[in-house]
Amino acid sequence: MPSHKESKKNLDAQPDADEMLDEIVAVIPQEGDDLSVDKEPVMEDSMDMVEAEMPEQEIMEDLYSSIYGSPMDDSDMSMQQMEELKLLLEAMPELSSALASGEITPSEASIMIFREAAELA
């Protein structure tokens, strides 16, 4: 067991609670501090952004069948699911363009969508 002198030496080596509190308080913004942002966020150059080329309706229906396991019908649920699928393709312009050009099939696109969803989960 350490002696009283050794224990006191260890305590002296630890930072003082007041010093630690002063360090924390020093980084907290104070009333009257200017908290404005100097620079506006930089938007991506429109040249870098890829606009989604939407596939034809027949391809969209095949993709719908691949994802939902049954053909699209006229129900409100199917219509809503198709709209969500279109929004998803707008968010994934490279996939949408590859699907529209025939570079990938609806089945391949659905696998890519499922993989992406699995990575996000």
C-alpha cells in the first residue's frame, strides 16, 4: 500500500478540478460572442452533379416487380410505392441512368438497391 507521501504525490500529479473546469468553461461561447458563420457552405458545382435519367415506364414496372415481388396494379398503395421508387432513383442518378440505358437490368438494379439499403441499416 502506498505511503501517505506517495498518495499525496499522485494527487498532486492529477489536474486540479478548478483548472479542469476553467478549461471547459473557456471553450463555451459566452453572451455577446459572435457565433455567425464566416463562409457560406460551398455548393457542389452543377457540372459535378449528375442528373438522373429516368427509365421508361415498362422498365420501371419491371423494377417494381423485382423489388415488391408482384406486378404493379392500380391500387393507391402501388402508386405510392412507384412514386417512392422514382424518388429513390432520383437520389441515385448513376443507377437510374444505367437502368435507363440498358446497362443494367431491373433485376440487377433491385439487387443494388437492396444492398444499399442493407448497408444503411
